[in-house]
Amino acid sequence: MDRKRLTQRFPFLLPMRRAQRKMCFYAGMRFDGCRYAQTIGEKSLSHLLFETDCALYNHNTGFDMIYQENKVFNLKLAAKTLNGLLIRPGETFSFWWLVRHADKDTPYKDGLTVTNGKLTTMSGGGMCQMSNLLFWMFLHTPSTIIQRRGHEVKEFPEPNSDEIKGVDATISEGWIDLKVRNDTDCTYQIWVTLDDEKIIGQVSADKEPQALYKITNGSIQYVRESGGIYEYAQVKRMQVALGTGEIIDCKLLYTNKCKICYPLPESVDIQEENQ
């Protein structure tokens, strides 16, 4: 049997533990030598590099839809802190550095989140949809991914979007961040907007790009191991020259692993461990 953490044995200590972690988390960022992007541009940069969107509402969670409504409310608060952000050469994007005060004037509502491997509700829940979108956007630029962690568990199927498998990015304030550094000589800008049905993300630059990036899956396997079913998804990035369409480079970025906790279609082949 796994040993329980102190906050699992004594839940009343959790707020104090979270406050402690946040204090240390942001103190560390102030002295880590990074220049964190925080300048907001009022006008869009001239060259649109990438645009994507994803459905806001997921009807497959098994929870009351009020939590989807609350998630959208939370996402709108976060978007206000991100819209128009300029990421200049040498600067680092940090999700939490920008979003940490998003609920200062208007509190977050309860949304869905995964805590200790279980789907539950908490204030500010659903914010991972924003980090997922941002990570997918950054993959389509030459930015350097400094910190990203995928979800260890998928509790329900994702809504339809143009994302491939294994490109999510979980976040947890005080513990897990999404960080991206601009190692180019271009300035990038991000925009995130929400309409009645979709969340829409855009990345622009101040210089015309010489290449575009295409993200694809390599092999995708489902393996039954340790009493569960796990998805292994290779994530590849192709660099494609503008004009000619020539593939300049193609490389495997990583192989993402997560546990699947919902029924897969019967057509999906599930391998046995060590097969």
C-alpha cells in the first residue's frame, strides 16, 4: 500500500501547504535569472504564424455541466492576463507568472481538476485547457520548451480539436508550470479569445518566418500494464520551408505516456505488457 502524504492524512493542512508552496515557487522565479515576459502589446504583430481553436464544452465528463460553465468563466479571467503578450528575444514565458493574479478582483469558480489521481472539483478548475492550447501553439514556433508535463491520467475523452495525442500540458500553481523561452531574434505575441463555443489561440511575430512547423504523431500504442491501460504517443515536429514545402528537418520530440480511464473503442488494439 502506498504511503499517504501528510496532507492526505490531515486535509486541513492543505491550504497552508499550498500557500507555502506558492511563496517558495514565486520567490524562486524572482531569483532564477530568467527574464519573464510580461509586456502587453496593444496591436497585433504583423505576421500570423499559427492559429488554432478547441471546443469549450466537454459533454463527456460525467459531471454536471455547471462545471463546464465555470471552467469557461475561469478561462476568460486567465485570458485577460495573456492577451497581447509579447515574448521578446531572450525572454521566458511562464503561465503562472502571468496568470497568478487573474482572480485578484473576481474570484475563480469551481471547475473540474485531477487531484491525487482522481477527478474532482476545486476553485479555478479547468485551467489546463488554457495550458494545453498554449503548449500546442508554442510547438508551432521555434521556441524552446523549458518546462512541460503531460497529464498522467485521462479521465474522459477530449473534445474535438485539431490537437494530436500527447500534446497536453498540465499545470498546478506552486508545483507545475508551463515555461517556454524565446531563443530567436524575433518577438512573438500570443492572443487567446473565447466565443460562445470555442477557445481560439493565435501566435504572431514581428518578422516573416522562413519555415513553418507541423506537429504529428508517430506510433500510438495502448498497453495493458499494472492493472490499467496506458497510451504511448510519439510526438514529432517537421520544419517545412515556406514556398517550396521542402521538409528541412523532422525529429521525435518525446514519447508521451498517460493512463486511460475511459472505455476505448472496440477497434483499438490493446497490447499486453511485455508483448
